[in-house]
Amino acid sequence: MRDFFDKSIQCPHCGHRISITVDASAGSQDYVEDCSACCNPMHLKVIRNEMTDQVELSVDADDEQIF
């Protein structure tokens, strides 16, 4: 499996399509990255399945509250 790959995503704030480089070498990750168009924070979650050798990426707005 490739540990680094480019992915085109849509910003959940402004809808602009941007290209990001996903680093799956450290396994599953949960981090925040700013949109290059509107500068709002995006919450990115990388889930790496070692058994099937697949990577899943989810993107949502960072302003969601969990109680």
C-alpha cells in the first residue's frame, strides 16, 4: 500500500475543491487542517485498515460540538 497519496476533497465550509496529501504511514489519524481557500478549520479523519490494506478519509467541519 502507498503510505502517501493525493486526494481531492471539498471544504465543508465554502465548498471549494482542494487537493491534500494524505499520510497513512502512521496508521489511523485524527487531525485539523485549514482550508486553503477560506482558511476555516476542517476535521480530517484517516482510518487505515491493516487487514484489507485500505484507507478511508472523512472530512467535516471542525465546529461540531460533542457533549
